[in-house]
Amino acid sequence: MKESADSLIIGPMNEEQTRDVSDRRSFEDRVFARFDSMDARFDSMDARFDSMDARINSLEVRVDARFNLMDARFDRVDARLDGLDVRVQALEAKALDTKPIWERALVEIVEVKKGVDDINRKLDILYQDVFQVRADQRLVHQRMDALESRRQ
């Protein structure tokens, strides 16, 4: 945007006097004093930044040490899990190898159970027969005792 010379109107100058500065030093001395003050503040800020850098570096060292410890622990955990994985795989392989054996053993156990049940059934019959024979024998003894007592 271009401004024309007519649009620039300069107003009247203010007639107020500049204020009186109580500092009697020369302008250059005051400027240099101000620069010295700024330098001192910058030095102070640099010292604070240096202190903060040292603290941050200390924290970084501590954090790095913690991470190194954690990495070592995780490495040990990984090694243990790898060992467990190998052991589980070996056990699973062994279990697969013994599966036919267990299946045959289970069939034999079922057959033995059937045989034991059969023997138990036969023993029950035998016990009943023995009890019946004893009962009959007792009856015979009672009859014989009765006959003998009549004969006498």
C-alpha cells in the first residue's frame, strides 16, 4: 500500500521539557553502568543455567543407572523365561511320547476293574453258599441233638 505525501501529517511538537535525571553521571557512564548491570544479571542467569545443567546431568546419570539395572533385570527374566520355555517344550514332547503308554495302561486298568468286579460277584455267591451250608449244618446238628436226646 502506497501512502501519499498528503496523507502524512505531522502534528505540533510537544513543548514539555524532558524530566530531570538525578544521576549526575554522563550519558555514556549511565549506559555503560546499565550494560554492566545487564552483564551481571546475565552472569547470574548463566550460573543458574549451569547449576540446572549440572542437576539435569546428575539426574540423567541416575536415570541411566536405573535403566541399566532394569535392563539387566529384564535380561535375567528373559533368560529365565527362555529356560522355562525350553523345559516346558521338553515336557510336552515327553508327554506326547508317553501318551500311547498311558492309553494302553488305561485300557488295562479298565480290564482289571472288570475282572475285580467279576471276582467280587463270585465271592458274594460263594459267601452266600457258605452261609447256606453253615445254616444247613446247624439245622442238621440241632436235629441230631434232638434225636440223640430222645434215644437216651
